[in-house]
Amino acid sequence: MERAVILAAALLTLGAATEGAYAARHGSIPKYVTAAVADKARPASDTEKDANRKPAETLAFAGVKPGDWVLELAPGRGYYSRMLSAVVGARGQVSVYAIATPKPGAAAPPIVALAADPHYGNVKVTLDRLVDVKPTDSFDVVWTTQNYHDFHNLSDPQVATLNRAIFAALKPGGVYFVLDHAAEAGSGARDTNTLHRIDEETVKQELKAAGFELVGESDILRNKSDPHTAKVFEGAIQGHTDQFLLKFRKPKK
């Protein structure tokens, strides 16, 4: 019991120090973000990742706020979906569209069960592909974490087609937030299907080509000791990769 109390105190101290360091560089973390991260409905399998993933700082940097309509791409098991739902609140919405055509007979993705939970009543799932539905000027934020590299591994749609659909889905002035595992500088898309990494300069070039402007970068998940040569989910590097955070904007005009 005593060890547990000491560990809990240490984690609280670490969390406070992390938030303090972020605040010193970027300003304070909004209370609605802090509340979303502290939501008791979040499962332990999510919260145990928080020390490495720094969700409060990430959400604050991206600028998601109450009332926003968010389009989340490839949400996985909903690590960020739950927090985005809490941040945008009853006046907002978190929408999920399919990226690729689902395989025949495939089980429903985990996000479907999450959206059926009344606690996440503002999460909406559409199993049709974004590039086919083609929402226009609908969202304040498009959000994807640790996924952009995989968009390069699709044969249909191609990444340029998907980027144009994302651009069209955003309201003028809307933000596209991209977080991913960094590859070796100059490697382009070479490692997307092997190491599951991508060169951040490639992401910048591709999204600028789609019409976006880069408006923010953050180093909160940087790890200079990552050699960029290992698969992101294998060995000691898992959970500790060098990651980049990029914020793009659809021009207002």
C-alpha cells in the first residue's frame, strides 16, 4: 500500500511538472482538456499510456475546443476518441469515416462499440469511405494520430486523393492535426509499410500540395535517442518513438 501511495504521488508530481513545462512554452492547458483526460470513464488500458503519449499537451496544442465538430481518421480502439468526445461536449461531435473499403465479413471496428456507449453519444460512425461520402466544409478539425504513414500503404484511395477529401471536409480556417512516428530524415515514404514511420518533411510537402498551410509544430513527443531504424511496435522503442506533431490549416479564403 505504501509503495502504491508513493508511486501515485510520484506520477502526480511528474504530471504537474510536465504540464508546467508545456505551459511555460505554449501557455496553460485548458480546463476542458484537463477534465477530458481525467474522465473516470477512460479505461485503464488507455490511462496507463498517458505518461508516454501526453494527451493533455497534445490536445491543447491541436486546439480542439468545446462545440467543435471533429473528423477523426483511423481511431483504433478510441484512445483519443474518448477524450475528443469529452472536449467537444454536447454541442460538438466526433465523426469517424472509413478510410479503405472494409473487407467482406470483417468484424466491426472497435469504434462502433464505443459509439454505442451512451457516455459517448456525440461520437458518430460512418462505415462508408470518406472519399465516397465527400463531406464539404463540415468540420472544424480533422484529427489523426500515428496513422498518416499507413495512408501511404493503401492502393485505393491514394494518399493524394485522401488529402484532397480531407481538405474539402474542413471548414475554411479548419485545422488538420497530424501526429506520427518519425522516420529517418530524407527517407520520404520508404518506411511506411516496414517500420511504420514517415519522414515529416514528406507529410509537410504532401499536405501543402493539397492546399494546406502549416501553422504549428510541437516537440513534446520528440525522442532524440530513437535511431529511426526499428519498427515502432517492437522491442524497447515501443511507446518511446520519436514523434512529430504538425498542425495544418485550410486557408480561410
